[in-house]
Amino acid sequence: MRNIHKPSIQTEGVCTPEIEDVSVGPPNLPPGASVEKNNFFDRFRAAPFSIQLCILLMLLMALTAVFAPYVAPFDPNQTSMLERNDPPSWMGGQSGHLLGTDQLGRDVLSRCIYSLRVSVGIALLGVIIGCMIGVVAGILSGLLGGWTDRAIMMIVDFQLSVPFMLIVLVGIAVFGTSIMVLILLVGTAHWETYARLTRGQVLTVREYQFVEAAVALGATNWRIAKRHILPNIASPIIVLLTLNFPSILLLESSLSFLGIGVQPPTASLGRMVGEGRDYMMSAWWLVISPASFIVLLTLCIQLIGDWLRDVIDVRLT
Amino acid sequence: MLKFIGWRFGRALLTVFAVLVAVFLAARLTGNPLDVMYPDGLPPDQEQRLLVQYGLDKTVPEQFVNYVRDLFQGNFGISLREKRPVADMYAEDIGATLKLAGCSFLLSVIFGIPMGMIGALKRRTGAGRLVMSVAFLGYAVPHFIIALSLILIFGFYLHWLPSTGNATIWHYILPTITLAAHRFASIARHTRSSLLDVLSQDFMRTARAKGLEERVVIFKHAMRNSLIPVVTILGLQIAGLINGSIIVETVFSWPGIGRLFVGAVMKRDFPVLQFGVICFAAIVVLVNFMVDILYVIIDPRIRTEA
């Protein structure tokens, strides 16, 4: 019980300013929750220049990925035997391809743009799946407690103690390499981070008076989860999503690079690097272009995630 | 203390058992191993004989019991492709992996902790920012891109270092650096944040107020306390090293178990995968178990109740 404003503290007729402050403030707010509303543009303007740049770059990449068919200068799968491994046009390439062509004469820039779409799409879906699994598991674990809690936490321990790459590789060996399987497998990465966060938050929030009151009024577990727990974990979840996104992107590109992720003819950034590796000596642009896309993407999102973590000020374990 | 160790050990065993069950179920999901061994099909009488020989005609729980019993008897299965015991295949390759992983681990600790210290103690200077930027790069750039960049620069253009195989000591340099990059970055970042936490503690002010030399303050009072969380991180590095070595060994054609594993995924050679997962999981669980105990020994404040 946190009865801060007990009338007994007040002396006759005199009210000290501190006590008045306390009684004015919103009752029962969890620590870290702020009353003032911050909209996105205020935060964006307050961000350091490097973060603004990253966010703009990300927006640009997202738009490029969404509108790939309109942005890409060529058909990504159009082969041309006469223009194989042609260097970028600004480096003496003859065929006028901005980032050159690959071993089958396909335009590297167009392939990068389409790959961006595939890689970002897979990572985005993967992150969302992981988040949903984790949040649901965390809520179940925290609200139901007992054996459910123990069982879920054991699975979390399991996930933490087995190198995740192995789980994915075995999954691929069992289910084959289709894009759906890949999305589901990378989706199971990092769900335990959300589960632990949510569970901790549930255990904290459950102790607050407003939740006690809600329970007393007959609120169901579902209602408590929806009205009292989800709003409280929204901001740390956003931070976790941003921090997990690059690592899922890297997981997918590593798998595709090894040749066991996205399968041809679909292009993915990692796959392009993997295919270009054989021609690296003579045609370095096959590797450098998609690799730069990967590095740029992960660096930007990682920076944004680190910044968000500091701004929102969540302590993630 | 003994109770704590026992409890932790029980949990470690439970995790390994869970891995066993998961791997077994995954193996059953792949369908009939005979289809992989004989893709062209078999006459029915031969198939029946082989089913009995491999124990595949029994029920699933019976198969599981047999499988666990075989494991305890040191019988880890036969590779479907190479038709020889998987344990032998791993025994041949594990040396190369251990050497690579060990070198990388040492390198990342030797550089990571001092870099993290610089990042924390000189955080407002150029040196501190530079160090942490390097760590950030190491953290965000994937292994295979670091590997390819190093091969391009030092292998192809400068012709300084070899980039495939593990024949000489020179072959170790590029893969070791690649594998160490992530670990170095993560150790440096953790050392920095943990040291920053300690630096703002009251006892630091007390130590300085006592008139101790700055060297003593930093190394005896700050570092000792800030290294405690770093030790836990070192335990978690093992899982990261295994993840990384799968990629690094493939890129550098390093004859280790990471490459063996990737090859087995491509050939769908399940017994090889099965043994690999069990081994890797057992290593990680064992290391984390030791770290937990080490943690309690280093820091007596941690309660040993489970």
C-alpha cells in the first residue's frame, strides 16, 4: 500500500508545498510513466543529428522497398549474357548499369532494391512474430503463475542455453528451405526477451492498487492484460523491437549467405553477397553493393534502437 | 552453497534432457531416414529388414528409450551419407574449432576489457568515442561481411595473408579476428556500462577522499567490482562463439565442426546434426553452470538460495 497523502501528516491549517505536490500528482502511476504527451515530431527534433539522419535513411529505404517495382531501373531477374560482370557505369561500365551487373548480366541495383524488400520483409515479420509469442507467453506466465509460469520460464532457459543458430539450422534441415519456414524460424528468435520483460512488468503492475481495484470489480485476466499491462509495456517493447530487428536481419542474411536461407531466383541481400563471393576477385561490386546495404540498414536501426533506449529510459536485462 | 550447486546442476541436466527430447522429436519429423539413405527406394523385404535393424518398427516412446540408452553407451549414430560413426567425424574436426574459438576468445577478452575501460574512463574524449565506435561497428556488422572485407583487403589486394584452410599459423589470423570482432564488441560494451555504474557509486568518492592514488582507485576499487557482471557475459559468449564459428568456418573453409554442421544441414544428414546439437548444447550448459558457480565465489553478496 502506498498511502502517501494521509491526512494525518497535515498540521492544522498549514499545508506544506511538498504534500500538496504529492496530492496533485496522478495517483498510483508506475515509476517511469510520464504524464506529459510527447509526440513523435517533438522527439525527432530533439534527437541528435546522426539519429535524424538514420531515421531519414530508414524512411528512404522503407519507401524504396515498398515501391520497388517503380524505383528499380531494370527487371531484377532479366539476364543478359552479353553484359555479364559489367562494372558500374561510373567506373567504366559499358552497359549503363549504375551498380554494374552480376554473373548472369542482371542489374545489381535493381536486385539490391528487390532484395531489400525481401530481407526487410522477412525481418519485420520475424520480429513481429517473436514479439507476439513473447508477450503472450509473458502475460500467461505472469498472470497465471504456478506451473504455467515454471513451464514457460523453463522454455525460456532452454532457448537461452542453446545457440540459436543451431535451432534454426535443425529447423531448416527438418522443414526445408521455403520462405514461410524461414520467417517462422527467425520469428522464434529473441521471443524470450519479450517474455521476460512482459512477465516482469506483469508482476510489478499486479501489485498496484488500480489493478487490485480492477480485480475487486471483477475484471477478467484478459481485461487486466489488455487495459493495464499492455499500455505499460508498450514503450520498452518498441525499444526491444528496434534492437532485435537488426539481429534478425543479420540472421536471415547469414543463412541466405550460407545458401540455406532464401532460395533462388528470389534475391535477398545475404544471398547476393554469397553468390558474389565466387566472383569477388574480378567483380567486387557484386559483394560490395549488397553488403553496404546490409551494413547501412543494421547500423542505422541499431543506432536508432540505442537512442530510443536512452530516451525512453528502459532498463533491459 | 552445496544446495545451490545441486539445484543448478539439476537444472542443467534438465536442459540437456529437454534438448535430447527436442532433437529426437525433430529427427522423427524428418520422416523415414531410409528415404535419405536410399533415395531410389528399396525392395519391400529389404526395407522391412532395415526397419527392424535400425529399430524403426517400434513405437515412438520405445525408440526414444533406445535412443537415450544408445547415447549413454557411447553409440551416437552413423552418418547417413558417409556411413561411419558421427562421433569419429566430430572427433576429427573438433580440434580445429577449439583452437579457433579459443584464440578468438582470448583475443576478444584481451582487447575487449581494456577497450571498455578506455571507453568508460575517457568517455568524453576522442579516444573513448573512437573505441566505442569501433566496438559499435564490430557489433552491428555481420561476421560474413567482416570476413569478406578482410579476405578482399589482406588476401586479394595485399596478398599478405592466406584466406582458406588452417595449414600454418598465418591461416589463423583472419578467421580469429573475424570471430573475435563480435565478442570483443560485446565485452567492451558491457565492461564500459558496468564500469560507468561503479564509477558513480559512493565508495568511489570515499576512496578518492581517502587520498588513494587514482591507479589504486581504478584498478582495485572500480575494476574489481565492475568485472562481476562481465564474468557472466563471458559465459554467454560461448553460445555466440558457436553461432559465429558456423559462419566463419564456412567462409574460411576451416575444417572444423561448424563447417561439418552446415554441410550436414545441406545434405540433410540427421544423425550428424543430432550429435552436433547435443554436443553444443551440453558445452553451453556446462559453461554456464561453471560461470554461475564462479559468480558466487567471486561475489559473496549474491545469495545462494535458488
